[in-house]
Amino acid sequence: MSGPRPRIDRVSAAAYRIPTDAPEADGTIAWIATTLVVADVAAGGQSGMGYAYADAGSLRVIEGTLKDVLTGQDPLDIPALWSAMVAAVRNIGRDGIAMGAISALDVALWDLKARLLEVNLAELFGRARQRVPIYGSGGFTSYSNDRLAAQLGGWTSKEGCRWVKMKVGTDPAADFDRVRLAREAIGDAGLFVDANGAYSRKQALDFAERFAELGVSWFEEPVSSDDLDGLRLLRDRAPAGMDIAAGEYGYNSFTFRHLLEAGAVDVLQADATRCGGYTGFLKAAALADAWGLPLSAHTAPALHLPVCCAASGLRHIEWFHDHARIEAMLFDGAPVPHDGTIAPDPRRTGHGLSFRRSEAASFVLN
């Protein structure tokens, strides 16, 4: 890139509500649609795109607060822009909706930078790996037994996933039988469960022992991720070979640090659509490295792919059914699993994704 440094001349965003292909539920909530907030940042004749699975309120934060923070600035100075956005939302609350807005814009800025430099974003970050393992994730508590078995079994037999994850906690009395059904459907593949914080400490301890009989090797949010003492209790007392995971609700580095300082997890999770985009995700990756623990990317597999190629301690990306379906529907360049892994297309600049706006028009929120 030569000549004068470009300046950001356009910031825009839109929100979309995409119905699920069937009712979905986990241990604590149920939903029938997913909201996608898409942001665009333009400079130097190029445009970068980012998105977050966030509330539509994030759109108002972009348009009402963050647009003016970015306009006229140098798009290559992403650390400074990220800090400026975080400072700008101080009085309206940094976490949650505001951080969803920052996340979408940060991803757009990184995409824009790579496009201005005419490189693939995985190359700009610097690769630690060429391909990233995925695990199939869904198994919602709203599913029938037949759908549960078909979905989990399909990920192992068709996509080649080495691991799959299912939801538990809505009806604890049925959970053991559902997990046993899942084990029968996937054979020897790795089996993960996610309670989304639905269990009490004593319930979670009991289920950890029982799930271990079925070869469950990952217990995600057995208790609330806010209950650091409870997570530490589960980590200390869970059977050997069962990892305790949490972190998907981390909106800032302090949350990740608190989980690590408390010894609350065996695997740290981070979600770039919540924790401040690629910039925030790389901060989480650095913390996990400092504690000597692996990192796992939560949902949004297409968005996470380039930054996960760079995270040295990464274990895998969650191939979350709802998001993988949306990304295949609405984004050109969405990755396709091969032998349980996904990889960036080196022929595409930026993160390699293009939003199909005309196909998404029917889902737009006014």
C-alpha cells in the first residue's frame, strides 16, 4: 500500500432477524430466531464487513455513538480505534449490547485493513496452523430423540467431526437418557455436554460422575459462569478426563482473567462477537497462553476462522448449528468442513466473507 494513508469515510450497519429451522432451547432459555448485526466500514475505496450475533440494540450503539468515533480516522490503527470505542461507551455500559457493537466494528476494521493491504486476514494475523478443527454443536433440548441422534450422528459421519456437543439442563430427569442416546448415535467420537449454567453445584457434581460413565469429556458451564467457586469445585472434583469449560459470556479481558485466576476452567472459551471482535479475542488467547490453558472459539465459525488460525493455543471452533446455517445461507465464502476441519480460502482477501444483502433483505429489522 502506497500513497497517503486513507481515512474512514463511511460507517454503516443493519440488523437482521433470521428464524431458526426448528425451535431451539438450552438449559436456561429458548428461542425461535437469531439476530445478526452487520457493520461496514469504508476507506480508501475498500469496504470491510463485520458482524455479531447480538441484540438489535447494538445497531443503535453503532449509529448513535460509535460511527462518529471512527469517521475520519486512520483505519490501520486498530488498537487505537478499539480503545476509543471502548472509552466512548463508558457511560452507557461497556458489556453486552455495546460490546456487541464494538465487536462487529472491530471485525469490519480488520477485514478492511487486510483488504487495503490486499492479503488474506489469516496471513495478516500470522498463522499458527493451516486448518482449524471444529466440533459439531447443537443437540438442543427442544429436539426429539430422533432429531438429536440424526444431527449428532451426521456431524461425525458426514463432516468428519471428532467431537460433538449437546445441550442439557432443561429437564434434568431426562438428561442421562438423552446423553446415552447421543453416545449410541456417535459411536467412539468425543461427546461434550453444555448445561448453560442450569444445574446447581450438587446436581452438576452428580451429573459429572454419571456423564463420565458415557465417556463425556467436556462439561460446559455446569453451573453459572458467574459462580467462579462453583466452577472451581467442579474442576477439582470432576472425573479425570472431563474438562470444565466456560468463558463464552466474557465481554472483556477482566472476565477471562478472573476465570483463570480462580482456576475455574480447564479450557477457556471466547466469542469474538461478544468480547470485542478479533482484537478482544486475541487478548483472550494471550491470557489463555499465559495460564498455559487451551482456548476454544464459541460459535460464529466463519467469523472466527482467520483469527483461530493465529491463536497458538487454540483447541477448536464450535460448529454451532444455528450460526453455521446462517453463514452458509447469507455469506459467500463461508467455510465448508472437510475431515472435521475448516480452512481459509487463500484466494480471498480480508476474512474472505461477503454478505449477500439481497438474500438477507427479507430478514432486515427496521
